[in-house]
Amino acid sequence: MKSWSHVPILSGCLALLVWSSLILGVPTALLATEPTDAGLLKAPDTSPKRDGILRWGGLSNSTLYDLHQTGTIANMGPQAPMYDLLVQVDPVNWQQVIPDLAKSWKISADGLTYTFYLREGVKFHDGAPLTAEDVVASFNHIIFPPVGVLSPRQGLFDAVKEVVATGPLTVEFRLQEPRGYLLRGLAAGFNVIMRKQTLEENQYDLRRVPVYPGTGPFRHKSLEPGVVRKLERNPDYWNPVLPYLDGIEVYHLDVGPKTGAACLAHTVDFCFAIDPISEKKAKNIKGLHTARIFPHAPHGLWFNLNKKPFDDVRVRRAMNLVLDKEAITEAVQEMFPVVRTGWVLSTDPEFDEY
């Protein structure tokens, strides 16, 4: 299975989702280990098993498909397995950045030049070879987007003045001033490498292009929007060991009881964003396992301030004073996995001080 580096980190300040996940029958052979052989990930088992379809359930109804222009699990879940990154976060030791399409790199003494050396023989799903120009085009799309193209992570690269191909498989990021977090910025899961020709043919806007070639361990098989996207194993993947799965089926399920019910009934193998009641039931069912993670994500009601009465600031202030936000959260607590908080997460030792 592809590295967990493609799991996104969400940011916000209004609410904290408690996303519980259920996992059924996923073999330990699918877990990645620390890279060897220029960063080739492989299972820790001496004799890992191949085959099987992983049925994933959760929020995955994409309303746009350009991974560079979005920031939601609705895209990440069904699409990320089809793509690779330049570098990635180690799926086991998250404090480390390890190779992906770049087999190695070097950083100049002044911290202003990052040089990446790409793997040889990498192919996109349409058979085209990966080149340095594809990496340059991908990051120009992110860092210097054309008018009308969104780029939520553009700010990560504010110090980058240019990205240049200095050879067929060599890329340089040239900075105006050092950025110690640049490698981790490059490893952000949505910063996938796209084909230059694909970007050019679509005027660098893939929002309405549901299928475009990547270099990832899985390739597109079929898509039923709002229902399921099916992926199949990429037989030409550059890492000869991966993937172990034959395919992944990503089903769209609403956050809460619907997602929980699907996993409790073994309709899916892994589900994302279940309700607290389903979580409690799962703990009493043999073969199911739960886990809580705390991404910091905003949820709220957004009003059209150009419409009456919301155009009146006094009305908005009155609403803020009258509504009991904690009571609203408690009212939906058993149906929707949300905990009200602020800038400090509930997992922080300082949380009780606020």
C-alpha cells in the first residue's frame, strides 16, 4: 500500500473533529517500514501476502478533482493512491522526510538551493516517462498559479523564486531566503506530481477533469460520482515491491451513522468519520478496531452578508450572544463526531487551562 504520507493535515480554528476509524481485516503486511534501497518502501514481514481489494468508506464525493486546488479528504481519499510526491513524510516516523519520486537531494550551505535527483524509469499511467519538466510544471502550478487557479498551499513556498530543470532528471528549487520547513512543505500530501502535458492541455486547471494520469501505485479503473471510485494495481509501478493490494474501492458515505453502519456491517473494511455510538458498538465486536485522531478543522454556518437581515452587524452580534454554541455541539454529539474547542487542541496538556 502507498505511504501514509498522503494523509492530509487539516487546519482551522473553530471546531475539532473526532474522526473515528474502523479497520477490518487489513493485514500487517500492508504497513510500510523505514525506507531502504534509495527509499523503496516495503512491508516489514519477511513473506508479505499479495492480493485483495481494500474497501474504503467515508467522505469522498469530489466536487472538483484538481489535487493542487483542493484541501479535503473528499479528494485525498479516492485520488491520492494514483499519485506520488517529490518527497514524503515517513509513514512510520513522521518527524522524518524520506524519498519518493526524488531518490535523493542536497541542500546548499546557504540554504538557498535545493537540488533533487529523480528516479529513472518512472512512468505515468499513460506510459509517458517522468521528467524534471513534469516536476517543474507541477510546482509552478502550486507556487505560481495562473489567474483563476486556486493554490491553498502557495504560502508554504513564499520564499521560492523559481523552480528549474537543470537536467532530464534533476530539479532545483531556488529560494530568496532560507526556509527550514521547505522539505516538509514539499511532502504535504496534496503536492502530487502531475504530467506537464496534462496541465498544458487543460490550461493548468484540472478542477473538472475527473481522471488524469499519475505515477502512483494504483491507477483509475472506474468512477461513479458520489458513489464509488475504483482503483486497480499499477503493474508498472516504479517500486517493484508495492503495492500489495490488487485494488482499492473508495465509497462515498456521509459523516456519522451511515459511515459507522457500513463498517459495523462489514460492508467496508476501513471507514472514516464515524459517529460516537458506532465507535462504542465497534469496541464490542471481534475483529473491529477503532482509533481517534484530532485534526483541527473548522465547521460552521456561513451567512450571506449581502442579504437581510444578515447585512446588519447588530443582528450578527445578537445571534452570537444568543446562540449557545456548547449546547448546539452537545445536541449533535451522538450523531456527528465533533468537539468544540479553539486554537489549543484537547490533546494538548494546556487545554484545561483555557
